[in-house]
Amino acid sequence: MPIPTRARTTTRRSTGAGPTTGAAVTTAATTAATAATAATTAVTTASTTASPAAGRAAAVRRATVLPAVAVLAGLATALTALPATPAAASSAGSAAALSAGSAAASSAGRAAAGAPVQVALPAPTGPRPVGTVALRLVDRGRKDPLAPSKPYRELMVSLWYPARATTGLPVAPQMTAGAAAAFDRDTAPDLGLKPGEVAWAATRTHARVGAPVDTRGGRLPVILFSPGFEAPRTLSTALAEDLAARGYVVVTVDHTYEAEQVEFPGGRVETSKLPVVRNEEEQAKLFSVLLPTRVADLRFVLDRLADLDRGAGPREAAPLPGGLRGALDLSRVGAFGHSMGGSTAAQLAHDDPRVDAGANLDGMVFDPVASTGVSKPFLQVAGETTTRASEPSWKSFWEASTGWKREARFTGTQHFSFFDLQAMLPQISAKLGHPATAETIGTIDPRRSVAAQRAYLAAFFDLHLKGRRTPLFDGPSAAYPEVRLIP
């Protein structure tokens, strides 16, 4: 499956081999930035070569555990000749049939041709209704490092926020029509699904488009979200909506031309321009471009949020939600991400003084921050097999970090458990006999997994952005026995 951390290689990779980074992950802090500049032109040529679908789901966790940031500047130009691959899209999540999913999966065969399966996202648990707005943001001061022919960098972001007066407003889809069509065509086969079997475009969020912002409790702290390698922002909607319902403005960001698909206003879909990666050295060079690009994306988004808070919206944007002006408390900012997005959040927390706290959902940590650590509060959320012993970058990051820090391991989870597939796949499995569900999202009860992720993420940001004490990080929790705090 090409999301969220697919290895774009022409050879198959196995999860049996652990990270080969070791010390290399912790020694490239000074060379990565130079290599990123030299490698900018490496990701621009076109081809129709695709990486093998077989084994992708198994290889996802380790796709970013190659020596991705142990980059020598002199090697960066080698990427120039690499062809790019066409992109696939992203997916939606589920929750309505979670209780039936696990039991039904073992007995349900592939459904006969008929109406496409529809899946649902779990409802937010916070007390406030949610609004959302999608915005195109254009950084005219930066050439796109992944598409150098473009004299600017453009992003799509979604704002999720507590809302009022939502009655009668349309419910936002998780994925727009173009994104859903691309996902069905390009990515469904990698999930073991045939195009047309699942109605991706039918998945709805719980947010109302353009609803007025509710600031009756005061200005709202802001949380940025960065998705995994090649993944779209839409795949973590369940976590974003839940935080918004608890009183945060959550800004989910697509990293254009890395993400498998990004749909812009008017239906234009931009796909990935990443090159085929044929070995670890080439992947290292590629990632030396991607991480600085991601961090620059988030820093630019923070700049634009300050403009939005002053009432200055993007030139091409639809009308902004009522009450948005003056609603953002940019003195309280957090960041989190899944997979490579977690490393992006860590680097952002290190680099940008505006960011107060960060969290990583089961992602390898790349240099420079893998070596330097952070001095700010940081939460490491681990899948069952992610440990400081098995992942050298976690060990170096932990030892170098001097601020408040916790590591929480979720028993029974896999890497894909930490975004919307945790809720989606059981529903599909129940109706279509989806293969290898446990290998993809683990053996944990999907409802319990989603609830625990939401609880710990919210408790972390409540503690460090709102000053609300929580017992969840003091020791084992009777409410969430699946979560173990690692000293």
C-alpha cells in the first residue's frame, strides 16, 4: 500500500530487516540541509514506473527506516536521473460498524458485485460541534523544491475548529470527489480492493463546512498536523475532529507533490512527483529534501495563520468562517504527526519558537532533531513493536531531549493503527473479507485504539497548551490498560 510511508523502490523490502540507520541517523545534522539544496532538482522528471504492490503493507513501517537522513552533500546530484512515479490518493476512515467488524472479518467472503461499501468515521467525543474550511495557501517567496518549474509553493490545508450555529450547513466529506476518484483508481488495489468496491467519496466527517467559529470560551489554541510519507491530510480526520471538539483549532496540511494526491479548488488534482528510489543511498537523498520542505511548509502555514487571525485571507479563498478573525491564540501552538509527520513535528518544535509542544505517532525521527532532541514537551506514541532498542532514532532523540517527555506504547497496534485505517478497515473487512487486517492495523480492538489515541493526545495538549493536569502520564491507567508508559 502506498501510504503513509511507502518505499518507492524497484525492489521489494521486508520488515524482517530492522533499521540500518544506527549511528547514521544521528550524524547527518549538518549535511542534510546542504544535501537538500543540491537534491532539489532530483524529483522532477516523469515516468510511469510504479513500485510493486506486493509487500507494501508489510514494508510501510520500515520504508522510512532506511538511512534517510545520513546524507552527504556530494551525493545529492545523483538523484537527477531518477524518474518520477504517478501518484495514488488517500483514504477515508470508519467507526459505525467497528463492533461487528472483527467478528465478521473471519467469516465474511468477498461480497458479490453490487452497491459499493460505505464506511463511517467515529464521531468526536468532545462536547462542541465542529466546523471546517479548506484553504489554498500560496508561498510566493519560495520556489517549490519538489517541482522547480513552479516559482511558488502551494499547499492545501484544512482548519477544524469548535463551531456554533451549524444547523443547515453541509457536512464536509472526508475526501473531495477528485481525491476519492484517484484513491479508488490508484490506491484501492494496494489495499486488496477492486476499484468501485468501496464508496470512498461517500465518507462524511462530522464537521459543517464554513460554520462560524465558537469563541465563547475565549481564543483557541492551535495545533498543526503533518501526515506520513506520501499520505494526505484527510487520513487523520478522526483525530483532528476530536481535538477540535475539545476546543482546539487543528490545521491539517498536505505536502504537495509528496502526497499521493492533493485536490485544489476547481477540481485540479496534483499528484506525487517523487522519484523512484532504487537503493538506500537514493532514499537518503530524497528524504534530505522532503523533511526540510515539510518543516518549511508548516512554518509558512503558521505565518499565514497569523494573517488569518488579523482578517487577511488568501486571495483565492472562499469566504472565511465567521468569527475566525481574532479567534486563534498563536501564543499556544502544538504540532503532531503520524509516521514521517511525527519527525516533522519534532523538527518544527526544535526550529520554531512559536511551537510549544509536539507529538509523534509511531514515526522514525530524522536528523537533525534525532541528534539534538528538543527542550519542549514532547510525546512519543509507539506501536507495539516500536522501542528505543529497535529504533535507534528514538533512543537518540529521547536521550537528547531535555524537556517534559513521555513514551506511550499501545499494545496490539501496528503502524497503520495511528490514522483512519484503524477505524476503516474493520468495516471493509466485515463486508468484503478484507485480507491481512491484523497485519495492517494490529489486534487491538479498533474502538479501544481510537479512544485511547484520542484520550492521550488530548491530555497531552490539554496539559501543555491549556495547563490542565491529567493523571494519564503519571502511571498505568485503568481506563486505558492497552497503553503502557515506557520509563
